[in-house]
Amino acid sequence: MSRTYELFIGPNHPGIPGNFSVKLELEGDTVVSAKGDPGYLHRAFEKSMENRYYIQNLALIPRICVPEPDINEAAYAMAVEDLMGVEIPERAKYLRTIVLEMARIAAYLFWMGGFAATLGLYTLSQWTVGDRDYALDLFAELCGVRVYHMYIWPGGVRRDAPPGWEDEVLAYVRYLRDKLIDYDNIFFKNVMFKQRTRGVAVITKEQAIEWCATGPILKATGVAQDVRKDDPYAAYEYIDFEIPTLTDGDSWARAMIRRWEFENSLNIIEQAIKKMPKKGPVWTKMPNPLKWRVPKGEAYAKVESARGEHGFYMVSDGTERPYRVAVRGSSHTHMFTIAERLLVGQRLADVSHILVSLDICPPEFDR
Amino acid sequence: MMDLVDRIKEIEGVKVTVQRHNRVFVDVDKDKVIDTLYYMKHVLGITQLSFMNVVDRIDEGKFEIFYVLYERESKVNVIVRIWIDRDNPVIETADKIYPPAHNWEREIAEMFGVKVLGNEDAGKPFILENWKDMPPMRKDFDSVKYCNEHYVFRHSEEENE
Amino acid sequence: MVIDKIFFTIITPIFAFAVGLSFMMIKLKVSARIERRYGPPIIQPIYNILKLLLKEENISHGVIFSLGPVIALAGSILTVLFIPYAGIKLFTGSGDLIALMYIMVIGSLGMALGAGESANPNASIGISRALTLMLGYDLPFVIIIISVVLYYHTTNLADIVAAQAHGHWTLWSLPLSAIVGFVVAYGALGEHPFDIITAPHEVATGPMVEYGGKHLGFLVINHAFHIYIEIALFVDLFLGGATNVLWFYVKMFAVFFIMMLFDEVYPRFKIDDAVRFFWKWPTIVALISLIIVLVK
Amino acid sequence: MDRLTEEQAKTIANMLRKRSLWMIHYCTGCGAIELPPTMTSRYDMSRFGLAPFVTPRQSDILLVTGYVNIKTLRRIITVYEQMLDPKYVIGFGSCPINGGVYWDSYSVIKRLDRYIPVDLYIAGCMPRPEAVITAFRTLMDMIDQGKADGYKRYKRNLAYYKENQRKVLG
Amino acid sequence: MNIKEYENGSFLKPLASIKYLFKKPHTLRYPYEEKPVPDRFRGLHINDVDKCIGCGNCRDICPCAAITMVDPSDIHPIDKNKVGANPVRPKIDYGRCSFCALCVEMCPTGSLKMSKDLIYVSPDADSFNWVPLVEQGREEGYTQSDEITPLMLEAEKMEELEPDVRKKTFEEIVKGFTREQALKEAMRCLGCGICMQGCPAHMKIPEYIQAIFDEDNKRSVKYMLEDNVLPGICGRICTHRCQDACVYNYRGEPVLIMWLKRYATDQLESYKDVEIEKMPPTGKKVAIIGGGPSGLSCAYHLTTMGHSVTIFEKGQRAGGALANGIPMYRLPIYELDKEIKHIEDMGVEIRLNTEVGKDVSFEELLENYDAVYIGVGLSFGRYIKLKGEEHPDVIQAIKFLRQVKVEGRREIARRVIVIGGGNVAMDVARTVVRLQQMAYGGEGTMVQTVSLEDWDIMPASKEEIDGALEEGVIFNPGWGPNQVLLDENGKIRGLEVKKVKYVFDENHRFNPAFYEDQKKVLEGDYIVEAVGQMYDLSFIPKELLDKLEFTPRRKIKVDEYGETTIPGVFAGGDLVETSRGDAISAIANGHRAAIGIDRYLRSKK
């Protein structure tokens, strides 16, 4: 006697993080089955990259993931450096770390806004997205552009930090610490937030491992896995930080892990600025871009994004253009393997916040 | 870490290349890949499939399919590679071993035209919609030519509304 | 006398609309301030309504669909006429409080009719949420109405207002009922955390999803009336009404201002949580209040 | 009332329209990343009466934020057709103009104005919030002067647009 | 973070946020308030079109294919005849641009920059495509940096013999690139082709450098041979005007095109494996007088066009100045043999020891051949009409060099004065240094040069001057020879010189003037005059010579394709105006003449 009906969430739906669609089958307002429908942002990056010089791809790669472009730049640069056997200067490592953490902060601020909005608290979105703007301004000062920085490139970074930039970053970190108290008050300590998220969409540790989750989702189930620790890149090996874990595995735990990571990032930035060599080269000279041949071989470079492991698998055939670049966005697994299973049995009201709590980023799997 | 490599080497018919301290490439025969993956997960305890995709080796007439696995204890990425025939690209699904493989297989089925046995979703439209040409990620698909045929660029002297 | 009645029948909805609209305007500014921004110009709602009414094209899914907003608006205007304000009583008589409770449902039913016609699942879900939520807050609402009625021994709203003259507000005499009344009015207003009906991130504005242009204009106007009705009723029942317009407005504004603050800082309930919430604390408190009244 | 000529009525209508522009919150591409800063507290575009809305029926502006691939184009056309007149389209960044960085991508259309009429374009990849606000203000001026007539063009040249849409969508 | 604090939600804490109701919003009220744009902002482009050379590197690097090179004359007039520049400028399509600023990084002149302005809205989609100019008034934003630039500004260091070693021997100074060096240097080339404008022969430089980079030296030599028949020689002694034109000069060191050419040719034992297109035989015969570079060039190209060619060379070795003049340490003789062998292999007949006018007459040639090409070059040294010049210890440079290279002269005086400041003077001076080292071990020897020109306008190339200085040659720039001083035994005692007032007069013509009161004496036993050469056309009969017209600078007047005023007679090499006195321009006008002769022959039928 049960009657089910279909409901498309997205692509034009505020509850969906980006241009993406989920086909839900509902019974009443309980989800019976959920199927992701990707492809609205498919731009054939991997194809286009095969047609371009290594340096020209610099313009493409940050556009793979919009909220946090720098992870792509870093992973791409690391893959190329791996193939070429290039070591990057010390200062460049630290600058990369700072930029990556700034991007993480920006991504988490954006995520906080999005998450609060799916729960109906628009005030926090207004605050966090507004505060994120200062980070973008700092990026603009560093590399000239607010969003697509194209700052990290093979061999190091593109420009040294302008004088006084470090101090501005530190001031921004202090500002965010101050504002974090307000975010906590209005959202993370809010009774309604707890009410909506605790016990919702629980992933157990076993499930998380079986489904190959990474990033905050895995940490929220109690597995301390983080590429920054496991396979340190940039300057993370010199920096002291802890991987936060919780054991609840629900929407609340995932949100709290992200908030925790946000605070961690603030610490990492402060440490990195303190430890960074004050002077020095920031780039290892690379060949003429038009005749830049990368030795034959394969490399898999991975970085920790705000969402999980972000990897670039690069194959070079020894010419000026990559033979194949394959991008592993963590959202692919999180959406099609986890969310599709996790949404079943949930209420319609929870669908969008579960999706956001998994931090689904459609450009990552559409590519 | 060497322990893991040694144990991988014990698997019959694999060729192991240690590229960096934590990247191990394992070349396997295409018929044995499912057994190997099963062994890796359930015996060696490599629980995470990070990534899976295809490299079109058009000169050799092959598709190279790689599975990027991750071992949490020794922090090693094990990359299993198989080569299949490009003219008759068929693989067996690995989604019973690693659930995320299911959707990576959908993607490679669509983008490269690889047939996946045992995965009923592979072959259905996933990312593309109404696609009629050859699978677009194949090397012999010329993207620029396709664009010139299907789209109109600005400043290329043509009718206006 | 008849001319008076006709005059006030015309002027009352206009007054109600003006009050509701002014609250909408103020709310834009207040919420913007809390969100650390300046917000739109203060007369933005007027622009919005006029623009919507001036839309050139209107898509309709049939007569009932178009009728929905009209019924809702008509219901609201009718409700407004039943609410005494500033000493002006239009349709008063014995049992008007009971009548009012029935009329107030018309608005929602009108919406339900129209939205049901649009064949959009979001709209259907929104309507089912609206009706469920109504079920939720109606239980404590009925109980406190009973308490008030029993307390004043009348079902005439004007008499209740009159009985509260000289500062003998129900708020003081029945504080528990007043608190519940506030919560119920707040819930009925559909502000956070009770904006379950329209929840953009869940059901894409719910019943309004298919409405645009003039229809939407009517719904926005209806919202202004809605604000007026809920708050005016609360003021009449618990804050002793008022003898002049200004005083009435000030009382309403005080209530609305507190509501605005809550609206800004809480996320949204899930529908079953909301119903559970209404049936738990407000109902218990209302019952206690009723028992107190009965014991007295 | 009959003294009010049609011309004057139009002027008043345009004046009201430009003061209350509701945009549909549809993130079609990466340009959507610079919209939140514009919408939220730092730039606060609601100062100009702009607000994000969720369904096409309620909205006046369609922002095509960046590249449009074929799958999205189908939805954009649906959304555009669902919107009520008068409606306006703004193309964000390079991609809707001539393909942008995806000029050689098989899945991204190169010229948006072949499929739906576009009233205004913004240069940049991404356009800065300042540019976005400038664009909104320009659009307001255009509405005031009655120049933003994309929806009329769409009706007038429906056959042309439909033909192009059919060609690319198959 | 203490997770305990968060586990229980609070009802009242959210209300703390109401404090913002009474605080000033942080909204930036654009357009009424503006925030400063950072200095590095990557906005719309600015291009200084006067500085821009239209090399097209921005177009090549653009990932979005947003840049087209167009003629901007209608909006901004440019100097279209500027050498080392293409008359086009970048036009940028903002329907493509991704603001990556790679074009800025790659701009060799630094003319292209990005501005701080990124606000452009327009209802007209076609208006997003323009030529950026400075006049558009945008404020400068992102510019290139000298420390971090994808351009490889520094050239590879060529390994050379140390001065102390090299001045004792005639061994070749420059060792040539190793494979790694050559690949690295070839990698530097951007492939823009501006260098081709500098080269008189317009060689396909980008293509052959790309071939070197691809490690396909045969393909590389094939490209070279299309325009230059003596690539190996040009790879050693060329005046490399290509390198002077190289776009890297604006910000760093030019690509060492010459050494790359040498590297490619050195890798091949012979050119017989190089695929060269040869047209079917036409049966026409061409006589070429003089086996110098222009003659060889003309002959080779005519052969590839299918004509049969005979070279008449009066010496015992073809090559002209290459064989007789250029010292061994710059050009080993085996290299010349290799290239001449290749020309002979192609089917050119070279008659050595055959002097036109003596062994065979000019009229005979005109009769027996369908066309005649005169490429005799400047084979006689010029005199300066100095007092005492007729002394036997005063010698012409060209004669001296031939004596050393061909006849194997080894005796030399201890103190030698070289008159002249050109490359020939440098050759003489450095040859003398070697001879002195061989003869005396360098003890008590001295080589001095004296030239009218001061350092800044000395015609010799910088490398040569530096090499000479390193080898111990003493320079006396800015002095003019006055007279040769003899001692009582009639031996040369020295050279009296006077201070130069100016070399070029106000009309920029060569017209030296001296301070007659400032004189000094340079001590020396032997004087070599290296003040220029002249031609000898005495083999041409008088009546024909009269028909031959000359230019005001006493060069043979020829048309664009080398044809003289006598039909069927062509001239090239140093005899004509287009020559700049170096091998490459002789090769170039030899090639031009070959094309001219081919046209002439085919039109004659």
C-alpha cells in the first residue's frame, strides 16, 4: 500500500551544494532510494589537459574544485615535481603550507555558511562568507586574484609574499579566532544545531572503512587518517598539529570535526609563519614552458583537502604535454558510495544537510 | 613498509615496482586482478580504494586500468595496474571488494567505453547526457574537431540573430 | 452606524496591511544588522509587492491554483475584521473567538488548495507540513484559549480586551498561558525555527514554489496580514489590547521585536520535532495554566 | 487614471522593476563562488534590492555564472522559460562569451547568446564582487531606459533560438 | 578544543549574537566605498605597443587561445619597418582570457602587463575583444618579476680554451656544445622567429632549433641547408645577427643560435644522409666565377633546382675567404672540406686553379653557359696611402692571413703593429700572437692594434675584441696612423699616430679628422694593414665592364635577384650592396641570385 514518488533535488535547488542533482524516491517524506545525477559541471578537464603544455594547465587545474582551488595546484605541482625529481626551496614549502591552510580556512568558512543555511540559520552564512572575503583579499595581495590563484606551480610558488603580508595573515588569524567565539555561540553551541544533527546519518567506523571514506568523514568515526601526517607534503612535516577524531560518526560529529580542523588550520598558519625562513628563493628554475618535457613515468600525488584525500594521477610520455592526468576528488566516493547509501531512510528535511555534512563538491567529480 | 612490499611480492604473477618510499606499483595480469584485489583487501588488509581510472595507451593498442589503493598502517599507496585490449575492453567489476569501484567503473565505462562485467550500472549515462559520439576520453577522440563541428565560436564570421 | 461599519470595514484591512508591511520593513533592517550588513532600503517590500503585481506574464495551473492565493488573502482579510484593535470592534459578539479560530484556518486551506493544484511535490510536502504544524500548535492554542475563556467567562474577544483594561493584562493574571501564547503565535508566524513550511533548502519555499508574479504578490500581501493577525491576537488576548492606534502599534511592535531576535539566531526544526515540541512543553504548561484557572 | 499614458506607465513599471530584482539562486558554474561574497555581509547586494530566490517562477534575473555545459544548458533553458516576464539574463565571466578557458572542451557550449538572449556580460574569470555589483547597477540602468529587452528578443526570434538549442541538445 | 563544551546545546548562548544589532556592519558599501586594489592585481591587460615587438609568445603560451596577433594601425600607429619586430600586436579576447598572467610572465620585452582594473560590463558580447593599449588609462597591476620568470634568461656557458693555452696553438678555441648543453640551450628558444629577421639568409631558426631539441640533427641540418649551404661554417664564424635580434636580449642573454647550429652540424659526419629535395634536371648550364661562400651558395641552390653548375676558382681550394683568410683557430679546414664535399656530392663541378681571364675568358663563359654569376669577392687588401707604406715589412692583412693559413708561414717579428679595428684586424692580431708564441714562446713580444674608432664604435665584434684582449693584444683606439718611422738601417722603427677628433662627420659619413698636434709613436718592427679590401674585376673585358653599372659606393648595381645590368650576368657576395661583408650575407645573396638565375633561365626557355 506504500506509495512512493520521485523528487529531484537540484540542480536548481538551494539545498544542493552546487550544480548537481540527486534523484530521491520518497515515501511520505522518508527517502527510499537516492541516486546522484552528476555531469552538470562536466568540462572535460582531463581531456583538455592532454592538449596543453604543462604550464598552460596551470590555468585549468584550480578550476577543478571551486571552493578550494589551491589543493589542485599543489597536487598537480607535486605530481610534476615527482616525475621530474625536483626539490622545492624551503621558503616555498612554507608559503605553500600557508596558502593551502588559508584555502582550507576559506573552504571551511564557506562550508560553515552552507551548513548553517541548510539548517535554516542564515545569519551564520552571512557572517562566515563575509569573513571569508578577507581571506580572498589576502590571496589577491599575494598573487593578484581572489579565487583562482594559480600561485603554486611546479618548482615552488609563483611570487614571494609581498612585504608585510605575513603580518596581515596573522592579524586575520587573530580576527578569526575572535569571531570563532561568535560562531560557536550562535551555531556550534546552539541547542537547535544539536537537535537537528545528533544521531542523524550515522556512519560507523566499519562502514567508513568499507566505503573508503577519507577526510573529516573518516575522522568523525574515529580513524585518524590525514594525508598531511601520513605522507607529508609542503612543510607539514615541520609543523606540530594533531588530527582531531570523534567517534560518533553522525552529522554533528562531522560538523564538529570541521570546526576543529578550522581551529587547527589557524594554529598551523601561525606556526608556519613563525618557522618560515625570512628570506630565500621560492622557486626552483623550471625549463622554458614551451619546451618543458617531463620524463616518462607515472606519479600519484595526493593532498588533504577540506573534504578528504585529493589526488592527481599523472602519466607522462616524455613530451611537452601530459599524457594523462586523472583527478581523484574525494567527493566522488563520498557522494556515490556513501551519500547514496546514507540517505536511504532519512527524512527529506535532512537530505540537504547530510549532503553538506559530507561536503559534496560537484565540480570535483564532474571535472 | 618493506614488509608489505614483500608480502605483495609473494602474490603469484605480479611485478612490483617501488617508485618512492610510499608508492608501490603492482602490475598484474588482467585475469588475476580481482583475485589480487581480493587478496590485498582481505589478506593484506589494504582497505581503501582511493582511485581507479584508465590510461589510454593507444600506441600499444591497450587500455591501462589502475587501482590506487591505500594501506593505512604502513601508509603506502599500492597502485595495481592491468592492461586490457583496446579493441575489446572488458574488465570484471571490483565493487564487491571495494564499493567505491562501482561508480569509478561507471565513469570509465562512459568515458572510455570499457565494458564492466557484473556492474549493471556501468554503461548507463552517468556524467554525459545524450552523448552520441565515441567515448570522449579516448585518445583518438579529437575534442577541438568536435567543438568546431558542434559549436560556433565568436569572431568567426557567421550569422547573427 | 452602518456607515461607520462600512468605513471601518474598509479601513481595518488597510491598517492591518500597513502594520504588517511596516513590520516586514523593520525586520529586513534588523536582521541585516544582526547579520553585520546594512540591508535593503526600508521600503523594499513595497517595491517587491508592486513589482510582482506588475509582472507581465502569469502562468497558471488552473482556476484552483489561481484561486488559492485569493482564498488565502480573503481568509486573512476576514480574520482581520474579527480582531478588535484600538477600541474598534467590527464583528464582535458572543463566540467570535471560536469563529476566529475557524476563520484563521481558511488562509492555510486556500494555500493548500492552490498548491495541491500545482502538482509540484515540493508544494505538496510544504502543504502537508503546514497542516501538520498547524496540528502541532493548535493543541496548546486551543488549551490556552479555553483557559482564557474560562478565566474571563466570555468568548467575546472584545469583552476579553475590555476586561484587561487598566493594566489587568492576562499576561499578569495568566503568565503561563501568555508564554505559551507567545510560543504559539511565534510558531504560527513561521519564523525560525518554525519556518518548516517554506524551508528553501528542503522544499524550495514549499507551497509557494510554483507561484510567481501576481500570485506571489498576493501571497506577500497575505504574509503582511498574517503577521498582523498573529500578533494582534496575542496583544488582544494577553496584553490588554489598546485604546488608541499608537499604543496598539507599540505593543505589537514590542512583541514582534522579540520574535525577530529569536528568528535570527535559531536554525530550523524538523517537522516532527516541531510537533513534538508543541505537544510537549507548551501543551504541558498550557494544561497547568488551565488547571490553575479551573482550580481558581 | 486615463491621463496616465502607456509610456508613463512603462516608466513607472521599469522604475519599480529595477528596484526589486530577484535573482534565481542557480549556481550553473564556477562563477557562483564570487556570488556569495556579493550576496552576504561583505558586499551585501541587498542594498540594491537584490535578493536570491529559489524557484524560477519567483525570480527576475537568471545569472549564468560561468561555463555552461550541455547538460546544464538544458536546465538553463527550462529555467529561463519558466521565469515570468520581464526577465533578464547576465552572463558571468569569459565562458558565456566565447567558451573561456574551456574553448576546446567538447561538453561546454561556446556562446550563450545563441541559445538564450543575454542582456549583459561581465568580464573576468572570475569577475570580482565589485564588477558584479557594477553589472547589477548597469542592468538597473538598462531596465530604467528600457534597453534590457532580452525576453522580447527571445519571443521575437524564438525560431532562431529553438533551432540552435535543438542543434546542440539533439 | 574541548568537545565537552559542545556536546550539550545551549538555548541562551545564540542570543549573544544580538549584540551585532548595535555594532557597525562590516559591509563595504561599494560603489560608495572602495577597497584598495592590491599591487599585484591581475586585471585587464595593458600593452605598451611601442615597446612590444609582436613576437607572439603571449599567443603561444595562452592556455585559452585568447590572443590573436593583429595589426593595430587603426587605433595606434606603429613602426612597421622596425627590425626585430613583427608589425602585429596582441588582441585579447576576454571571452576566453582566464587571467592567468602567463602571457605577462612570458613577455620578453616586458611590454605586456596586467592592470588593477577588472570591471568591464557590456551588453554587447562582441565588444569583449580588443587590443590593449597604455592609452586606455588602466593602472598597472601584475608585472613580471626578474627573479621568478619562466623564461630562461641565462645562456649556457660555452666552454673555451683558456687564453694561456689557446694563444700557443692554432687549435679551435671554442669546444662546441655537449649534448646536454645543446639540449638545454635549444630548450631556451621560444620559437617566435624574430631572429629570422636578423639573419640575412632568413634561415628557419626556430624549426632547426626545435629539431635539435628533438635530437633529430638530420632534420635540423635539412632546415639549415634550405637557406644556408655552409651551416657548419656559419656555426663557427657567423656574425650571428640572429642572436642580436633574439627577443631574449631585452631581458637576458640571447639564445646561442650559432653554437647550436655548430652542434647540429658537428654531430653529422657528412650530410649525405640528409634528405634534400632535388628538382629534375633542366639541362641549363651556369658558370660561377669564384668559389667563395656566395658562389658556393649560388651553385648549390641552382643544383637543387636542377641546373648544372660549374664553379671556376682560381685558388687551389674552394671557399674564398673561408679557405684563405679566416684563421684556423676559428675555422678548422676539415670543416670547410666537409661542406664543400657535400656541395660537390650534390653535383656541383668545381674547377680549381682556373682563373677567369687567364685560363678561360669571360666571353667564353658567356657563350658556353646560359648564365654567369660573378662572386669573386674582395680579394685584394686596400692601402691607406701612408708614408712609408711601400716598405717590405708592411703587409696587407689578407695577404698575411693567406700566407699563414695556406702557405704555412710561421716566421714573425717580435713587435707587430696592426692597423685597423675590424674583425680582420682582430684575426691578424690574434694570429700574430700565436705565431709569436710559437716562435719566441712569447718572450719580449708585443702586438698592438691601432684604430681610428674608439671602443664604443669599433667595428670588430665584442667576442673578438675580448678574445684579443685576453690573449694580450694591446689596443690603441682613437688614433690614426700618420707615417711609418724607419731607423738608420732602413728597418721599421715604429708607427707615428695622431689623435682622432672624430671619425664620422655630422652627416654620419666616414670622414675622419685628427688633432694634428697630438701625436705619439708606437714601437714596432712589422706592420699589418687591415683597413679593408677591394675587388678585382679585371677579367671582364672593357666593353662589357662599361655596360656594368655601379652604385655610388662602388658596388655592382644589381636588382633584387642579383641580376646586373648585363642580361644573364648575375653578381653577388661582397660585390653588391646587400652584403655586409660577412659570410652569411654572401651566402644569402648567393641564394637570392640562384633564385634569380632560375627565374631567368626558366623565363628564357
